[in-house]
Amino acid sequence: MFLKKSEITPREQQVLKAVVEDYIMDHVPIGSNVLKNKHNFDCSPATLRNVMARLEKKNLLMHTHTSSGRVPTDSGYRYYVDHLMKHSDTTLASYNKIENRLNQSTSSVDDLLQTTAAMLSKISHLFGVAMILQYERSILKEIELVQLSSDRVMVVLGMKSGVVRSIVLNLRVSIKETEILNITALLKETLLGLTLNEIQNSIAERMQDSPLSEHEIVQILLNHPQEHFVIPDSQLVFTSSNKELLDQPEYQQVTNLQKTLVAIDNDTVAQYFKTYLNEQNNYLFIGNENREVIYNDCSIVSNVFGGSSFHGQIGIIGPTRIPYAHVLRILNNFTEIMNRVC
């Protein structure tokens, strides 16, 4: 349960803000003497210790096992983000370079999103994610049938978003080139301009009066539209390398490293984002606010973007000690750029 701002005294707010920001910067437990010397509080170290003890009782700070200093809890980070953090509206120094680099990648949605994830990671020194949202609403712009052999055909779907999906159909009988041409013409006439969701729900009805409706290729597409007119997760979610994230001090311990490597595996991230962060919303999950235990030591921050071609989401994953104001600034800047280049 989140605390209201009024539930913490002004002195407690000052101390909590100092502890969170110092811990984010230095990754060492914060003691009262450090606070007194660094921030010139107008009270004694003993008073600061009492304030920190009250914050601990309110579950905003906690002791570590090896030090008398305190570190923020997930609730402490949440209170800081909601009430104490100073937001920044300034642009990144490399803003124009970022936009130029992403503009160079717009010929391919795969390249654009992969580049975006990589640049998010490089600039934040954390883990970058970029994904397409609501793919089922993506409009089919092109469809082609390519004969691979006498009994194998590849169906190529080109979406307005720029995503290309290829499906290989293995047939029981040989097929002639004229049949390929006729079926391609039928599919174009019937399906172009529809969303994948519309195709899945209505392809049987749309094809039922066609003299080609009994052809094996058409029957395969009619019988399993949810398998064929769908974009796989691997083509929806793009992630950076793990190098920047794993340089963080939290992941120098083997147990933390092993857990994190599983959490940022491409398939795991793809499934998590699709399941819990798939709406047109911005998200900020801190530690145990995350919906799966594997992410309980992480913070996940994401923004949605939407251009003329498609809508998507960009995100940054890191330890709960991430510099929240800086991460939000990065995402806000990238969102502005993505709104223009997509």
C-alpha cells in the first residue's frame, strides 16, 4: 500500500530523499554521519538516526546485514518517485544524434526497434527494450505466395507497420504456377486492408463463396487463421545486449547474476511485456510491484509511442537502484523522437 505524502513529516522527507539519492549514486548503505557531513542537516547525527529509525518503521528504509547504514526499500523508492523526485524536462545532449540515427533505421521496423533498444541501453547503462503494441490491429498491406517446390509454398505477409511475416506451407499434392497466381489474387482481393484480428475472425466467411475455397492452400489458411495470421513474439519485442546492465554492482554476485540473466532473456522479457505491459499506458514497476517474482529485484520503466505507421513501447530494465529521474528523462526524449520517426 502506497503512503500518502502527508504521512511523512517534512524532516523525514528530506532524509528519505537524501538516502535514496545517495544510495542510487554510491550503492553503499547510508549512515547518519554521512548524511550530516554531506547534506549539512541542521540537526545532530543522533537526531538523523532517530528519523531514519522512524522511516524504517514505516517500511521506507531498511538495515543491511553488514552495516548500520540504511538502504531504501521498494516502498521507499516508490514514495521518492511519487513525491520527492525532481522531474527533468530538459533534453539529452545527444538528442539530435539519436534522432538522426533512428531516422536512418526507418526503412525496416526490425532495424528501427533493435537500434532503439541498443541506444536506450547505451545511454542509460541499463537494459533496453522496444516492442510493437497491438499487432493484431496492424493492417495487412501486402500478401504474396512464393513457390519453393512442387509441394511447398511460402506465404509472405507485409504489414503496414513494416513487419514482414513468412509462413511455409507443406502440401499433400503438387501445385501449379497458375494456381499460385490465382490464389494470390484471391487473397489480395479479400484480405488486403484488413487487420490481423479482422482476418482471424472473418476469413472463412469472406472466402466461402470463392470457387478456390476448397483448394488445399486456402483450406490450410481457413482452418488455422490464429496460427498463420499472427506475428510471433520474436518479431514483436527487441532487446539490447546485457553488457551495460551486468556492469551494475548488484550483478557482481553470482546468484544475482544468474537470476538476472534469466529475467532479461529475450523470450522471458517478451512474454512479460506482452502479458503485463501491453496496454497503451506508461508503466513504472519497482521491485515487488512487478507481477512476476523473477523481476522482484528489478525496476521496469516504459513509455508508449505512436507514429503514423504503428504504435509501440520502449522500456528500460535495471536494479531497483536505477536513477529514476534520469531514466524517465531518457524515455521521454526517446518517446518524442519515436512519435516522429515511426
